[in-house]
Amino acid sequence: MTFFSSGVPMVKIDGGKVRSLREVKGLTQLYLASSVEVTTDTISRWENKRYPQIKKENAIKLAGALEVPLEEILDRHDEAPVYSSEPGTSDGAPINVPPTLKESPAAPLKTFWFVVPALFIVAALGLFLLRHNFEPTSAAISAVRLAPLHTAPGQPFPVVVRIDTETEAASFIIKEMIPPQCILVGGRSPGAVVDQKSGELKWITKTKSPVIMVGYMLQTVEDFKKGETVKYSGSITQRKEQGEVNTIGGLKETSVSKYHWADTDENGMIDDEEILAVYDDYNEIDGLTLNMEQIEDIWFGSGYEWDGAKQEFVVIN
């Protein structure tokens, strides 16, 4: 179905289907943004159904980038009424569906004997729940940690926690233990505080969208050697009537090596796929202070080497 906003044709898209198609085809949000000529933030908002109605022109471009017909990404819950062109009806006239229960003298009596037991069951169930102090079901919420598989000694690297929730009214607390082999450096997402007693990094927030991303920057201490690992632990907590404390999933540790954290396959260079992953996974997180100039220099060059004496990367041009 097409809508019109100030004369501009609009359509409703299925954001979940768009994300699923993109992931199945191995495409990035940056690729879709470039194809449709919008920002990656706009693509993220479409996928998370924050903008369910978009310009039809953009929807056509989006479908083209995903290599599917436009109808494939439209919201199928917004279907038009069923029409018929059979003999006896005019084209486009809605079908008149007859009632499933025809009127008959016995119909009221049958309905009575069906409704009364149903009402009794509902009343009994309500009384049971009140007597047993029934608590509402918790809102589905989960948190996953995203971090590099490796990092060089003494070099800063990012850690991100992604929170997914089915409700927009959930308050929660995120806690991330700062690994003893690391120190906090650079920036971190707004609202983060460090508990000096426990050594935890904490956020308290309320969901404003189905997906929230928070992050922080770490750096291994000077005497931390190659081959050792940084281990993570954290939790997400809601109010007691909404759910229990849950452990943050995802990556559990990062190893120390001579390779840059963005060089995921450890081949001494940052290729196109790896720099796109940096932009998609880390670059748009509020508060992170990534050294994008260094990352882009390595990407533009022929590779890099780790200078152990100077404890820095040397770009090969």
C-alpha cells in the first residue's frame, strides 16, 4: 500500500526483513547507505522500525541494493482488503463473507452453554493469580559484548556492549568489570561511571529504542606480554519484577599479539571488509575515541609492521 505525505509517495517497510536480507547476503549497513544515498544511522533506524514509513523512491533503491523485488521488503501486515472479480461482482468490490454461524432458533441456546463455562474458567484463573501474588512476565532483554579478538601491547582498543529489548520502557543497569591487565583510556559512552571500590564501569539508562550501544576504550598495561589474554565479565540488571540479573554474552576474551585490533585475520594489513567492519561496529558509538587516521593510513597503504622497540605500528606505503 502506498501513502502520501505532503505529496511524496510513502511505503511501509519491514525493518526486520531488511536486516535479515542484508545479513544473509553479507552486506553492511554502510553499503546500503551508499546505495540509497542516506546515512548508516538512517539504515539502522529503518532496520529497527523507528521509521516504518519511508519514501517509496528510497524503498525502491533499498530493494535494488538487496537484490529483491520491492514487495519483498514491504510490511505484509499492512495489506489491502481482499477483492474479487468473479461473475456477479464488480471489479474491485470487497468479497462479502457469510457468517460462519447461521441464525437459527437453537443458536442462542448453544451460545449460552459455550459462554458460561468460559466465563467461569476466566474468573477462576484470575482468582488464582491474585492469591498467588502473580508477577508480570519480564520484558525480553539481552546484552552482547563486541570486542577485537586481539590487540597489540600497550595499544588502545574498543569494547562495545549491544543491548536488544522488545520494549521501549525498560530501565536497566549495565556493569562491565575493567580487566586487571588493562586501564581505561580515551573516551567512553555518555553516562558511564567508574566504581572505585569494585573496579566496575557502570551505566544506568532507559531504553529509547529497540537497540542501544555503549562502549569504552581499554589499553593493556606495559608489562602485559604477547600471548596472554584479557578476560571480560559483565552483567545487565532490570527491576526485580521485570527480570533477574543476566550475564553479558558475546566475546569473553582478547589476546595480545603484534597485530592491530582491526586486522582481524592477522595478515599485516587492513582490507576493505575489515575497515567496513570498523565503521559498522565501532565508529558510530558515542564517546569512543578511535584512531581512525591510523586505521585509514594502514588501509590506504600496503600494510604495516609492529615495532616492538618503539611499541608502535609502522605503515608500509
